[in-house]
Amino acid sequence: MLKVKIAPSILAADFAELGKAVKRLEENGADLVHCDVMDGSFVPPITFGSQMVEQIRPHTTLPLDCHLMVNHPKTQLEAFAHAGASIISVHVEACKKQTLQTLKRIKRLGIKACAVCNPETPAEALFECVAEADMLLVMSVHPGWGGQKFIPESLKKIEALREYAQKAGKPQLDIQVDGGVTPENVKEVISAGVNVIVAGSAVFRAPDMRAAIAKLRGE
Ligand code: DX5
Ligand code: ZN
């Protein structure tokens, strides 16, 4: 069994206090900090960009997992690398036919590369990325907002990707899920083959952050 890593999303944090929020995540046992970057075009809302990530960087030693929900991810890679991103995730829907090329460019910058697919995109769209990617991300809600309900069909996609990765000789590949994960459904998600859990509301809205993060490990 792969070690389960928890990547709380700062989308659910107080944006006026992001430095304190990432510090709190580290003190309470998080493994990564998930940064939801939205451009108002790939998804309707606008959140923040590389400058914000650069300003968060000194406040934690945790890896910064940057999820780019933007229409032109290729134009942003250098800026996020410079800002201190540890992982950059790009959507296959935004990269179109250039996903593999984009993953390679991310890796050349010395950063881990992840390919993401939206709920309406089949798992097969990520198959070709297995050889190149350090991580795959299955969106289990429609991107753009926190606090939505987990889409159950995502479980089948996760299973298909874990099986494909195993057959392709990459059984240790990180598979991440993002959206609507709670202590109640996390066990199902982990048994489907996920080992990296994104959670916004379940971490920041919990009365006890440490207990919430521990519960999300499915222990
Ligand atoms: C949605 C974001 C998610 C979101 C998850 O577009 O990519 O990372 O913050 O939030 P919860 O855990 O509240 O569904
Ligand atoms: Zn995200």
C-alpha cells in the first residue's frame, strides 16, 4: 500500500492570512500545500497566480502543489518555477494535444509534473501521460469552487488509472483526487487507488485541523 499524503487546499483558507494558513497546515500534519490557481477563463473565478505562491513560499517547508486551472498553462511554467512550486498540475483540457510536451517542459524546470482531467473527460485521456507524469489528478468535482459534492463516477476513473499505471510498470505513481473528499468517503477513494488527497473544506472548516488531517489518511 502506498503512503497516503494529504494536500489541503488553501482555496478554503482566509486569503488575507495565507502565510499563517500554510504554517498551520504544516503544524497540523499536512504533507503538501495545494494551491488552486484560477484564471477566470478556464474556470469562472479568479484566485491568485505565481506572485502569491512566491509570497507563501517562505512561510512553510511543505512542497507547494500548484493546480493550474488556466487556459494557457504553458505561458505560466517559468513564473511558477521561479515562485518555488514543487509540483505543477496542468489540465489535459487546456493543454489540448500538447499535454506531453507541457509535462516534459515542467520536468525540465526541475519540478514534478502532473496531468489533470475534469469529471467529463474519460480516464483514457490520461493514459498517454502515465509514462511522463510524476502524478495524475482526477477532478472529483467540476473545477472552480470548493465545498461541492464528490462525483461518485470518479472512483471508476481512479481504478482504471491505477490499473493502467500498474500494467505500465509504474505501480508507485502518485494518483491524486480533488474535490468533495471528506473523512466519510476517503476510505473508498483510497481503496480505488488514490494516494494523494486534496481537501479544502474538510480541513479548514473542521473544528480540529489536526484530527481532520489524520482522519483523511483513512486510518
Ligand atoms: C476546485 C479545487 C479544489 C477545491 C477542493 O476547483 O481544485 O482543490 O479547493 O475543495 P473541497 O475539498 O472543499 O471540495
Ligand atoms: Zn485543486
